[in-house]
Amino acid sequence: MASVKFSDPNPRATVTLHELSAVQATARRHLTFSMTLACPLKCGHCIVGAGPDQGATTMPVEVARQYASQMPQLFEYGIRMVSFTGGEPLLAKEQVRALSTAATNSGMVCGIVTAAHWATSASAAMRIINHLPGIQTWDISVDAYHEDFLSLDKVRFAYLASKRLGKRGILRFAYHEPLTDRDRQLLAFMAEFADETDVCSQRIRSVGRASNLEIVRGDREVTLSKPCVTKGLVIRYDGTMSPCCINLVEERRHPFQFGDARERPLTEIHTEYMAHSLLQMIRVIGFGDLLRWLAEIGIDEKTLGPMPEDVCDLCPQIMTNRKWADALACRAAQPENRLRIAILASRILGEHDMLQQVVRELQDHAADIEGFELAAALAAETAQTPVGAQYS
Ligand code: SF4
Ligand code: SF4
């Protein structure tokens, strides 16, 4: 079954526009729950700073049950996938079980990202996976930093058990760029027992605890037209939210705030998320216009500092500066800009919610807004598309 050798991850691999749209479409139908910052490991590259001393952060069972009760409404709204992350989400096993059972019963599929500390033997791994029948995809992390705390046997047990039980087993491999000798040894280890198509590689990022690591920057130029590729809203263990599970996942200082998830219906929050002008703008056209807007208020590239090669590294550089982020959010929310972004989201991503909402909200001022008629016509054209229909 296994290949003799796996190929090196290629961060320069290009994707077609169609592939990019398919990845971006995930955001409309996907919801992630970050269950806790607790983790038996304390990896040096952890982007959320998780560790054994973070038990107090874990999502209470009653909060998980409250979210679980909303799964039928979320399905009706268009959510089709629910993911669990952390920290180590399996330290909140009963909460994950409540949520995943409710999601699956409502017609969704669920996945979990775990370090597999629980897979102490083949039978223990089967037992845990069987305890969570609602989880179809098991993303098992493997990298040089986990190894300081966890034997690689556990990774193998967890992966093979997931396959044996008919689940989707993924090996989530975090690597350095360029690859270190240890990274190559880990690729060779995975090749002993896994299918190469089950390996999902991700470059180690300089966020959270990883910002203390000496990470070599790549020599590529940042492509500002590259869009944000968030795979959707993250509801954290404490009711706060993140717009993505990448570089803002544990960041609190950003403009994408939607209140307390414990106090509002999740469908209402998600609707606001999908209509947030600044967020949708970076999803449809990237960061080029944002840098131009910043330059117009005197924030040039010199003030911003060295340009990272990846928009997800540039994003926190801008969004965590309250003054800059407020100015950008305000400009993106101007009527003409909202309409333009909503039209692009509808045309490029096939997401019509924002267009419907913006046209509805601005119709009393239609005569004063350039492009309103075109937007209204497009909104009428897409009005017959039920929410989430393109994903059914
Ligand atoms: S990287 Fe994953 S396994 Fe390691 S400390 Fe962070 S959450 Fe735990
Ligand atoms: S661009 Fe920003 S919001 Fe989008 S995925 Fe990257 S870090 Fe998250």
C-alpha cells in the first residue's frame, strides 16, 4: 500500500482559479469549534500557545450542548461541515461527542484535528474512534515538534485505526522551509504505512509560540492579489470568534468581531460573518486595495515594515493595528464599496447572501449610490437561489 518515498511538499505549487474557488467556497458551509487551549503536548511551533496548564479554557459541556441544539438550523442555513480543533479537542471528548452527534444527525459531516496522544495502542485507538461515531475525518498531526512529547507509534495507531474503521485518515504534516533532515525522516516514516494522498502538508508559521522560533523566511514576493483563503468562522471555547483557523485563530485584536457566540444564534453570527465588508473584500480581491487605502492615509510600506511573502502573515500585521483596521473597515463599509464587494462575492465565489443583504439595506438610498441598479438586478437574479443550494 505505502509508497517507498513521498514527494517533498511544494509551497510554490500553483492552483487554478477553479481550485481556488473550490477552497474558498468552503467558508460558506463550514464551521469550526476550537474546544480548548489545553493539550498534553507543548509544541514549540504551536500557533495557539496550547499546553497542559490551559485546562481552564475548555468549553463547558452545557455550552457545547447549547451549540449542538442549533445544528438543525445550521444545516438549513447551509452549513455542511463541522470541524473540531484546539489545543487538543479530545480533552473535551464529551463536548465533541455532543456536537458531532448532533451535527451528523442533522446531515453534516465532521472532522477533528488531533495529536493522537490517546492512541496508546491499536485497540485504544479503535476504542476512541468508535466512541465518536460522528467524526468522519481524523486529521492526525505529525511534525518534528510533536516528537518531543509523543511517540510516533501513536500517530501510526491513530491513522491505521481510522482507516480500518472506514474513516478518512489524514496525516497533517507541518514542515520547515527548506525541509530539515528531520522533516525528511518524518516523510519517510509516513511512507512506511500511509497513502501519499492522505498527507496534507503545511508550512510552519511564525505565529503564537512559533514566533519564538528561528523560521527562515522564503524568498518569494508577496502576491497582494492572492486572496484570503479562510475555510470559515471559528467559534472559540470562550464564545469569542476568529475569522479563520490560520494566523488570526487565537488573535483577539482584529476587526472581525461578532459578539459572544454563547448569547446569539450561530446562524445569525454566520450571516454577519459572510457579509463583513472588509473580510469579504480580502476574500475576493486580496490585499492590494487595502495597501492603497493605507497609503492614502499615510501608512506606506516603510511604516508597515518588511512585507511577508504570504498574505496570512501580512494580515495580522495590518488587522491587529486598531487604528488601521478601523480605518479600513470603515472604508470597506461605505455603500459603494459594500456593493462592489457583494457583487464580486456573488460573481466570483457564488455567495449571494451579502448581495441580497446589502441591496435590501441600501434600497432607500438607491438614487445616491453609484451602481445600485446593477447590484439590485444581480440580487434579483440570484434571489431564487436558496441559501446553501450550490453546496447541497
Ligand atoms: S501544536 Fe497541537 S499538539 Fe502541539 S501544543 Fe499546539 S495544539 Fe497541542
Ligand atoms: S488572510 Fe487573514 S483572515 Fe484570511 S485566512 Fe489569512 S490570516 Fe485568516
